[in-house]
Amino acid sequence: MMQKMGSLHRPLISPPPSPKQATNHTFLVKSCRLVGFKGSPGQLKTQKSNALKCGFSSSFKFSTSSMAKNFNESDEYSLSSPSVKTDEVILLDFWPSMFGIRVRVALAEKGIEYQLKEEDLRNKSDLLLRMNPVYKKIPVFIHKGKPICESSIIVQYIDEVWKDKSPLLPSDPYQRAQARFWVDYIDKKVFDAGRRTWYTTGEQQEAAKKEFVEIIKQLEEQLGDKPYFGGETLGYVDVCLIPYYCWFYTYETMGKFNVETECPKFIAWAKRCMQKESISKTLPDEKKVFGFCLDLRKKFGLE
Ligand code: GS8
């Protein structure tokens, strides 16, 4: 049975319901609107109790990027900058998603205010289904009412529209193609191998650990002696790769291995990135991600 589970291609944080889970959705974040909370203490209590249902009683924090605002379709916000209206920029997201985190990091790097709408992936909002009818997945970036889907495409879009601050993609076409190549490599390799380090057991898990380290070694080689994949400054590859770092604790603890011993330069790069506020304030707490995954493993009978 374990064998079968590990070989299935299922989305990491929205597994299909098993008969056991079909009646129990409490491990999912249920429509949490916690960012920039402005409600009454009573409302806050309700929100906390929803959060506790998600299984993060000890580690749950009511804070994320200061750039993100609580979303409500009827809400209006006063704007700090006339050129960036918060009602123009909405992100449909789910907090542990490395794909969503990419977009949040890009927005933080550029200093763009936005409204964050946390999705319940078991009960997707009409807005998500309307904005991403093809894949029905987060993240979806809605700019002036128009949706952009797929995290790497969203990050490129953000870079093109807000080009004045913190350019992410190189201006040289060849270098740009190289950056895209590596993000494509990350998309094809890191997510899947990473997932298998914590979501499988036995031989499959052993193979996943080896594969994961090989992938990271390949990336480390590409980094070379540069401070960032983008060179002297944070770039497109960095933004698309760093969200995985808050999952490393889960991969390493559940897989019982250590990436740093094999890839010290890669971990030094990740720590360097974490010194940037746009990243440290955006990535969720690694222990919170771990708690989330532990719950999933239990639900799937892997614990
Ligand atoms: C992947 C998005 C994705 O898998 C991207 O944006 O880069 N290639 C896309 N989103 C997941 C959550 S993160 O694992 C999702 O929305 N799943 C819901 C579902 O599959 O129903």
C-alpha cells in the first residue's frame, strides 16, 4: 500500500480524499483571513479556533508579510501609494505552497501591496475556479481583474510590470534563457523528489533522498561561487528556489538525512537569502510546515 501511495502523482498539499478523510477536513486551513487582522477580539478568537482545527496549536502565528492585506471581496483599503492600488493586486494562495511563496517573495522584493486570499483547497472558492478554470490551482495572481496562473509565469509577469525596482530576470536574452532553464529544472525535479523524501517510506524514501541530494548538488554547481543564482543580487532562480528552504526541515527530519553535509554551499546560499527581509518575513516557519506534513502523514497512515 505504501508502495502504491508513493508512486502516485498527487499534489503535495491537496491529496485526494481517502474514505477515512472524506469526512475529516480539519487538517486544512479553512478560509483563514489572518493577515493584517483588523477584526474584533471575538472574531479573532473564532479565527484562532479555526486555525487550531488545522493542527498548529503550538506553532501557529498570526503574521505573514506586512505587504499582504486581508482579503474581503467587499473591502476597500486606503492606499499608501497612488500608483499601487491594493484592489488591483490579489493573490489566491495557500500558506505552505512553495509556488505561492514564490509569488509572495517577488511581491515583497518589489514592495508591492496586495490582498491575500487564503484558499481552502478542499473547498475552492468560486473566485479560484473562475480565475484558474484550467488547472484550478493556486497561486493565482489577479491584476486589475485579470488572472495570471502558474507561479513561474506570475513571477515573470510581476518582474515585467514592476520593472523599476529589484529586477529579477537578466536583461541579456541568453542569460534570461539560462535563468528560465534552471527554473524549469527546479519545477521538473525539486518538488517531486522533495515530496517523496517525506511522503514515502522504505526503499522509495531512500531513493528519494539520494535523488534529492543529487538535484541539490546540480543546483549548487550552477550557483558556483556567486552569492546568488542571479549573480550579485537576488534573481528569478533565487525567488523560485528559496521557498523550498522552509520545507528542508521536513524533508531532512522525516527522511533522516542532512543536506548541508553534502551541499554546504547551497545551504550557505539559503542562509544568505534568509538574511533578506523580503524572504525571512515571507517564508512560513519550518516547524509549522513540519506540523502540517506530520498531520498529512498521519492521515495517510504513514506514521
Ligand atoms: C503548481 C501549483 C500547485 O501545485 C505552479 O503554480 O507553479 N505548476 C503550478 N498548486 C497546488 C498547491 S501547492 O502543491 C494546488 O493548488 N493544488 C490544488 C489541486 O490540485 O486541486
